[in-house]
Amino acid sequence: MPAEARPRQKVRTRQVFYIPGYDPVPPRRYRELYRTEGAEQARVSGYDIAVTKRAPGVRNFGWGVAANIEDTPTETQVEVLYWSDIVQKSMDRSIPSTYLLLARTAWEYIATGALGRLMKLRIGPILAALYPVAMLLAQLLAAILVGVLFAWMLSTWVHPWAGAPVGLGSAAGLLWWFRGKDGKLFAYYLMHDYGYSARFRGQNPPELEARMAEFTARIARAMDSDVDEVLVVGHSSGAHLAVSILADLIRSDHAWRPGAPQLSLLTLGQVIPMVSFLRDAHRLRADLAYLGANRALCWVDVSAPGDGATFALCDPVAVSGVAAPDHHQPLIVSAAFTQTLSDEKRAELGRRFFRLHFQYLCAFDRPGDYDYFRITAGPMTLAQRFAHRAHSPSRIAAPVNKFTRVTA
């Protein structure tokens, strides 16, 4: 019997697996974010929620949640399925290798036409992708100009042979200075982010595939437990990992065991087309097609046009060109920042690009249907909570992907 058809009472226990995006920061900050933002949402919405100790025997980083929402007490365990060590390793590149990655990434998206097709969906994430390219090229140009200037000055005023080494040294020094400021500029970080998938043309690197297999096994163990719901949350780049992980899980029949927990997938601020539009992303496209027509789980995709780092309201299955005739997932829901955040809150967030991209994990001062803490700690499954919802009116479902093959 499909998971969505099983009779379900109120959720009393839940296991949440959070899969972060391309983030080099250790997972502890997600617990602190959940604690502070959950308390704020509880204050606004009038319910009780508190972070507690994680359950014994949990290998991954996590925490417990005790809540009383809608007059129902619940117990939740949250685990962060982190791959920050893989991200850190991928970012450990020299300046020349980063510029080589820039060239390879630009070639992959431009030469194949993927960039032009992605622009037909949303311009925001494309501008975000072009930012590190423009910033790094501007830094390189500035370094060259400074190097030429110093070389000319030394050659003219000191000695003809003094200019070249000083010019090269000053150019290299300026590039190192720029890289040292990347904590504010984010040019290197974003270049490594977009280049991580592009350098393999949409395939998962071997070390990531191995980690995803570990994640699948961990979720499978949760599906063999007696919790009421297993909820997987994929944020940003973590969304496409979640799709493939759950596709593998369902193919292994864990979701179909009689009496198994309700399996739910919540994708937030997804950038799936940035990968699924690449020519060799056969695995991801196959998994999208499989989940899009599957009834073993409930899949809700939440995004907001106010978030410039996501393909807002784009159905990742449909736009990738792999929707089957019985395609019915995911449900596309807008977080509607203009309605769910007050003018004061939006002004406070201002141009904080990354903060807006994390708003899905935070409190809303004018909450609507989407409330991250009700979903992860409340008494209703994801399917129950959104049973009344249809797709948001601005859903984008036109298939614009050129590469639709699902096998190599």
C-alpha cells in the first residue's frame, strides 16, 4: 500500500534528516539556528518548542526536539547528514586552479547551451552564478593592471630588469589579498560551489556517491523503526542529493514495509536545474523522474521569488524534461516572503543574500502555510499538513532542458 494511503493518526514521534547544501561550516550551527529561530517562531505563533539532547547511539550530529503544537506533544530527533568535510576538501584549491575551474565551469554551461536555457526559468540564480565569474575576473584584471604598473615604474626608475619580478610579485600579492577577503566577497566560495558539479558534468563525484550511500543506509534504519514519520529535508544543493538518496531508498523497498513510517521529502530553496541541465546528469534526471511519479512518499518543494539563489517555483521534474505521464510530485509551494515577512523584517534582511537563502529554516513574523517548525516538530505529517494545498499559481513547469537522457 502506498505510504500516502496508510491510515495515520497524529504524529507523536518523528525522525528528521537534514541535508545541507554546499556548506563548509560544521553542522553545529544548524542546531543553534534551530534553537534560536524555533524559539522565535514559537513566540510569534503561540506554541511550545525546545531543543533537547540527541538520542543515544546516533552517529551523526543531531539534537532532540520536544514540542507542544496544536495541543499535541511530540518528540522529534533531528540528524544532520553532513558532507562539510567533502566541501572543505573541494575548496582546498590554489588560486590558479580556481581560475582553471572558472574556465571549465563557464565552458560547460555556455558551450552546451545550459546557461541560456536556465535563464528561461529564473534570472536570479543565473545572476548569482555569474557573480563569482565577474568578481574573479575583475580581481584578475586588477592584479594584472597593478603588476604592469609596478613593472613599468621599476623598469623606468630603477633598473630595466627590476620590473618583471616586482610586477609579478605585486600581482600575485593582490590576488592573495583578494582571496583573504573572500569571507566578505564569497567569490571563491561560490565558484567552488557551482564548479563542484560542473567539473563532472552533472555526475556525482565518487566520494559524494559513497557518502550518499551511507546516508541512504541511515535513513533505511529509521524506516525500520517505530517512529510515525521519517522526514528528509534537503536545502539548496542538498535538495538534489535528497532526491537521489530517497530514490535509492524506495528502490530498496524500505518505504513499502507494512507499518513503515510515513516517508516525506521537503526540499527548500532548491537549485536542482543547475545540475539536472548538465549533459551527464543522467543519474539525477532518472531519480527525478522516478520520484515525480512515485507514491511511496510525499514530496513538497518550497521556495520564494524573493530568494535570488533558488529556482523559485520551478517544478524540478517538469523543467528538467523528465516528467512521466503520471507525474504528480512535488507539490510546489511559495514561501511568499512579501506576505510572510513584515516590511520591517524584509528591511532588516535587506540585501543579505545568504540570509534570505536560509530564511526557510528561520522564523516568519507573519507565518502562512509554511512553518518549518510545525513541519519538523508538529503533530501532522507533511502530507497531512499540505493536503489542502494546490500548486502555487506561479509554478513553472515548462520543459526547457535539452539533455533529458536518464541513462549514460
